[in-house]
Amino acid sequence: MSFSSLLPPPIHSGNGNPQNQRNRNIEESKVNALLKGGNNNKKEDISDQIDIIHRQIASNVKFEDFIPLRQRNFDMEIPLPTSDSIRETKEKTLSFLQRLQRDDIKSSDNTVGKEIEATTMKIGNHSVKVVTPVQDPLQPSRFKRTGKIYTPNVDQDKGPTTILHDLSSTANSSKAITAEERSKWKIPAFISQWKNPNGFTVDRVTGSSEGGEIKDINDGFSELSEALEIADRQAKQRLQEKNKAKRIAYEKEVSEKEAKLKELANRRRYNGSGHEPLRIEKPTGPSHENSMNNNTKKPTGILLQKLRNIAKQEGRDISEKVILGTAKATTVPELNYDSRLYMKGAQSSAKQHGEQLYDNPLFAQQDIESIYRTDYNKLDEQIETESGQSDVMSKVNKETGNMKRGPIEFTKAITKEDEKRKANKPGLQKMSE
Amino acid sequence: MDDYNTEPENVVLQQIDEVYRKTRWMNQFSSMATLPKHLQDELNNKNHIDTPTPVSEKLSQTNNTLSNIETSLSSSNDPIIEHSVMERRRQLLLQKPKWHAPWKLTKIINGHLGWVRCVAIDPVGNEWFVTGSNDTTIKVWDMSTGKLKITLAGHAMGVRGVAVSERHPYMFSASEDKLVKCWDLEKNTAIRDYYGHHSGVHTVSIHPTVDLIATAGRDSVVKLWDIRTKEAVTTLVGHKGPINKVECLPVDPQIISGSTDATVILWDLVAGKSMKVLTHHKRNVRSLSMHPKEFSFASACTDDIRSWRLPEGSLLTNFESESTGIINTLSINEDDVLFAGSDDGKMSFYDYKSGHLYQSMVTKPTRGSLSSERGILTSTFDKSGFTLITGETDKSIKIWKQSSTATPIEDPGLPWNPMSSSQRF
């Protein structure tokens, strides 16, 4: 079905056309005949028509007309039209076309095939023939239209176009729009028409009314959101208070501990060992004890010589003082530590509170003590490895037996007299040894 | 009814009528003891209708009449048409359709940027062919090498139809931009435009003898143009939907058109009206094709291909086309091969005379094409009939050839198993 079938019939259709009129009459007569059942004339008319159908159509239709023709014989010959028939048809068609063209020229005011009318004018002695130039009817207009073409959108029959939107606000109240009203319709420039990731509401309708008067939102919704907000705030507050109390309690505990230690220290300072101040006792091993015992011993000349040799071998220029110092290093330094530093070290290992993140030292106490101090054991090893086979140390080790750890044990210097004495001894002695 | 007796050949028809009437009577009223009152009254009034008789009597009567009919049929008609379906089927099975070699893809030509909507062969030398595409261009290709010869641009919208003239150095193209263009193939330029269609033009055909072209399109009229003067000679009005295909013939009916309104109309050009309207198709008739060697043509709608005898337009064959789908194009060979290209890329090859589907395949997708791009939009056989050219929705042109090595024993094709539906009218 085409859409044109839905359109009303064209104006004047049926009225002027006698053919249509006749058809309608026939239809009417049929309807009447069916309705009334009487009226013999019309009945005869119908039966005549039925007769025509029977006689002219049904009588000529055979059963084989309803069977595809090639069913019986595939090789049925269907010759192409003969050249005679083709020529005949061509002539017929051409004559028809010529007639058509002639009629066309005759009937219409088509200027293409017509003789062009010419007017002769006399200018002086010359007679001038004035002819209007032939124009191609399909040639596009030579005048270019500029600007917008106004087309009134008014159908003559139906009257003006109906306006569907509400005119009450604009038409009736003829007042001009105030600047304030206009500003309400304005969308800030930063709100994009296309991209609105932050979800700015471009609400033109409610924007015209004042903010508080939005009635579309359900009361329950706002209540819920409010309640949620309050609950959230309260929960945050409670958590904050709890944390605060925890911190205070911890700090209190720490300060108490500190005070206790202070008190202990003071008591020891003034009551206990009298004038001796509090100092850190170094972790003591057996080597240390040894060194403590040999506290007063000075490095002997041989060792000094030895150390100097080592330094020379390494290519280091070490002063006498340093060498002496190394010998001296076993002595416990008389250092006074503040007890609070000690406390801090203790605290570092204690469970940390969340808020004092950078209060504890980077290194534990024992690390600090040894970080810039000579590691004697390491030094021993180095000496052992570096100072070849004719090493005093190795000799010393051999003599003393155990020299792995602890400070270097020194032997008595062998004087010339001793050597002489050894040399004077007869070979027998040696043998006996 | 008594009037039939005036003509002797109506005797048969009358007898058939009688048989029919009696069987109706038997079916409806034989089991009844008494007839309904209104019928009885009518019977009393009109005595020429037979009063109901007992069943046994009636049967014998019908038998008699049937035998009468048979004798009369055998005596009166020269070609005996069996009235039983089974008998007709048996006769069909007795005949063998002609064997054709299967078709194979030989070449894929790419070059168009849009659907290839139409294709036409050089009718004189068979050396080149033309394709029109949705990319608004017309391209001329070399037949043997498949190389592009020239691209003709000039249309503003897709080209829907091309036709190359046998008698002029002209080619005509129909486009959706409402224009029909005439191209000079010697200068390779458009030399004429035919204005007048109200909407897109879908098809163009050149009259074989007179200097006329017929075009038709979405405005559902066939327009005839004088080639030289560019004037619309006549407009043939009658279709109720867009016209898909127009063909011109040298004798009446000089124009045949197939339309979206499911009809094929044979036009009387001189009278300016339809000679015959073929209403057998149920759907949009998308394609028509003339047979090059005999005076008949084929038309196709969805799942239905039929061939018609000309000039009167009587049904020749009903092809085995039940599951072919939407058929976009038909082409007929001199060798009696009918090709039907479907919208889903299905290719069906039929024996034209028997309507036997002997090869069915799916077109080969070109590399990079989508699965939805599997439609065959247009097709044509070349002048020799050994080559088939198809234009497809994957923007390619494909060239198919019949395999030369195939034999009837090795490649028998699909089996010949005619269905009763092939006998439908």
C-alpha cells in the first residue's frame, strides 16, 4: 500500500469524469439490487454480466492453461521473432512516434520545432529582421537568487499553522524579559553541551524558578540524604575522639616512664655512687676485659714499626698519632650520655604510635655505637692476611696460641744481649731442645 | 449454465462442473435423511438441479460421468494433459534435463569503492565490460585481462543501471540522482542528460531497432526517451511500486518491466498501456532476463523464478527455487543456463528449459570483507556465454567460468528430483 492511498481523493475527482460517474452508477445499481432484491431490470443486468464472465472468460479457460507449458516437453521450440515482424513493428513504432511528435508540435506551444516568428523593421534603407533567440528550455536560470527565499508556511485551506507551545507567558504578558530572568536561562560557559563529566545539571525548566521551590523531589529522598549525612558526620566525630583519647593515654604512659627513669637516674647520681655520673656501660666481652687489664700498656716499638710497614704497603700516609691511637683504641672512652638519648633508643623499639612517625631514630642504639668505630676483629683479620709469612703477629700467635680475638698481645723485645746469649750456646743445647 | 451448450468445446467444462457439483452434494448432504427446508424449497422451485439421490446410485453416476470426461478429453485435445498430479510428475521424471558443466571462480577484480550495482558487456566485440557502482563511478574493464580501462565519473549518486548500445557508440547509465546519462564511448565523455524522472532511476534499456531508450525507477513509471533530442517520448504508467528492471524487445511487447509491486507488465508501446500484467509473483520482482536464443524471458522474486513465453506471456517453467532467498539478479546463457544471484551470496545455476537446479554454491568472500557483504547484486553472461560476470556487495567484480574438463559422469550436478511445487501456476 502506498501512502498516497491514504490521501483524500483529488478535488473534482469523479464529478467531471463521465467514466467515473458511470462506474459509480453501476456500483450503486448492484448495491440496490442486493438490498432490494426486486427490480427486474437490474437483476437482468447482473445476470447479463455473469453471462459475459461465463461465456467470454470461463469458456475460453482450459485446464492446461494452469500448467506450466514446458512441463510436457522441455525442448519446446519458441522461435525468435522473424525479421519481417521486427521490421513491421519498427515501422509501426516509428510512425507512432512521428505522429506523436506532430501532435505535440501542433497542440503545445513548443518553440523547438516551430518556425520562429520574425518581425522586419526598416531602418533607413535596410530592412532588419528581428528574431528572438532560441533558448534551451532546460538551461538553468541565468539570474542567481541571493538571500533567503521567504515561504509563508500557511496553507490556504487550513488557515494559519497551529502553534503547539504555550504562549501564555510571552504573548499575554507583553512585558520584556528582564536581565534577571535572562540570567536564569544562562548556562555558564564552562558547562559543555557535549561533555559534562561533573554532572552539572543543565536544567532550564527549574532554573527559571527559584532554587528552593523545586517540588519534584520527594520529601523522603531529601530526608534520607540528610539523615545519611548526619550519621556520617557523627561517625567521623566519634572516631576522631577515640583516636585522641588513645593518643593522650599513650603519651601519658610514656611521660610517666620517662619521669620514673629520671628519678632513678637522679637517685643514683646523688645518693648511690656519689660523684660518678650515669654512663653507658659498653657491652663487654672477654677481649674487652683483657684490654681493660692492659689499659695502661703502651704500644711497643715493634708493633709500631709493624703498623707503619702495613701503612706503607697500603700506600697510606698515617701519622704517628693515629698509629698510636690505634694502639690506644681499646681504652673505653670516657663519654657521658644523656639518659634521654638512651630512653629514645628504648622507645624506638617500642610499639609506635601512629602519629609520631619520625620521632624515633633511624638506627638502633647498638648500630650508632659501632657505626664510626674501628672494628678490631676486622682489623685483625686484615693484618693477618696482608702482612705475609714473616709476620710478627703470626709469630706472636704461634707463641701465645690464641690471638684470634681481643687486643694484640705483645712480647718482650729481644735485645742484642739475648741474641748473643743464644748464639753463644753450644749446638748441643739446640739438639737437646 | 445452459448457455454453454451452444459451443461444442464447452461440453467438457460443463461435465467437469457437474462432477464437482455432485461431489459437493455428496460430501455435504448424502448423510442427511432430509434436506434443510430452505434448500428443499429451492430445489422445488428450480428443477434443473438434481435432487439428491442415494449414495450408491450417485457413485455409479459420477463414475459414468468421469469416464465420459476422460473419453471426451482424449478425443478433443491434441496435447494430452493429465489431470492427476502423479501422472504429470511421472511424465516430468521421464524427461531428463540437459547437463551443464559446473561453474568455477576464475578472477576477482577489485577497484570499486562501493557496491557494484550493474554490469554490461560490450555487445559488439565482447572485449570489455562496464560496471556501475554505488561510488557514483562507471568503470570500463578489459574482458580478457581484467584491467581497468577507464573510469567515468559524472553521476552524483550511485549508478544503478548501464546499457551499451549495439548500434551506436553510446552507453547509457541510470543513476539514483534522477539522471540518465548518455556516454560517448569514442570520446569517453557524457554527452547527454535525460531529465524528467521524479526520483532515482533504477534501470535503463536500449530499444533494439528504434532510437529509443526506456528507463524506469523509483517513481514507478517507464519513460521512453528519444536518444537524440533528449525528450521523453512517452511515459508508461501502471506500476504501483518502484520498478526494478526494464527490458526492450524488437516486437510487441516492446517493453517489459518488473516492479516492487510484484507484477511484471508487458507494455504495448504504441497504445501506451499494458498488454498483459503477470501477477504470479508474490514478492518484489527484482530481476528480469531475456533469453538470447528464444523468444522468452525469466523473472524472479524471492524464492520464485519463472520463465514466460512471449509474446503472449504465458507461463513456461516454474524453477526449483524454493530456498533461493532474495534473488537480485538473473542472467540467461545461449546454452540454456540460467543464473540466479541471491542477496545472501548464494549462486544458483539452473537448466533453463527444465527448471532444474544443477549447481548451487556460495560466492567466495574477498579478503577483508565482512560476513554481511555477501550479496550478488548484478550479473551478466558475456556474448559467448562461457563467462559469467557478477557484481557484489563486497565491492568486487567476480568472473566465473564453466570448467572445460567436467564430464556428465564425473560432475552430474544436483539430482533431478522435480517437486510438485514446480507445477504450481
